[in-house]
Amino acid sequence: MGRGVLQIGLISDTHGLLRPEAVVALRGADLILHAGDIGKQSVLDALAEIASVEAIAGNVDRAWCTLPEQRSLLVGDTPVVLVHDSKTLDPTRLGDVVVCGHSHRPGIEAHDGRLWVNPGSAGPRRFSLPVCVGWLVLGDGPPRARLIPLEVAPPRSRARSVRPR
């Protein structure tokens, strides 16, 4: 990718579900990075209709895809590492930005001289964690990121009503 400001859409842990809210939130991206647990090829195909996609396999993807579990990319002039579980990051992979998933917990942190971004889970809701995607802006200054919580319907209650006798 060339120079200039790049708007990178970030998504992870779709687990086979690409929500329409995520599609809307990622429109306008120059590139989309999927940090694993994709779930099925149709998720990547739908994302590719928005922008070019770079993706890695997560632990639920091993049976159906041959994507690597970690990748180093040069996005514009910025080295970016894509890894599903940050705890498995190969220490020889260097990047100014690390994009990860796995925990379903969205977050942005700066440490070790890197910007670490977990866009959270955009797929099925897990516990009370938010459904979320992210944006990474590269160029015109240091890398910066933001999280975009998705407004989705609350999960259906599994509780059954019981009538007194």
C-alpha cells in the first residue's frame, strides 16, 4: 500500500457470523484486518466486498482453512503484526502495531513501544462483553486506533417462565 493516511477496519472473532452492523461500521475502509476465529469462508468473502482483506486463522479455523496463525504486514509504511491470541505472539515478529483477538475483550494499549489493538468480538455475543469492531489510522502521525461498539439486539433470555400451580 502506498503513502498517505490509511483507514484500516479491524474485526475479530466473528465465529461464522458477519453482522450487518459490522458491515456498515467497516464501510469506507482502505483495508480490513481479521484477527482470526473467522468461522467460515463466507465471512471473508463478504468482507472482501467492502475492501481488501488480510486475515489469519484462529483456534476455531484450523479445521477449514490454511491461513497462517500470525502474519507480519507492511501497511503503508507501518509494520503491523496480526495474531489471534496475543499470548502466542512470536517475539521475533516486530511491528509498530499488533492487532489481536481471541479474548473477545476490546481494548487499545500502548506498551513495549507498540500499539496493541483488540477489536473484540463482532460475532456471537459472549457473556456481557460488547460486540465491537475497530479502526486503525496509519499515516500523518503515530498509529492510532478507536473501538466501535455495535448496537445489536440484546441476547434472548434463556429463562423459562414457570406458572404457579
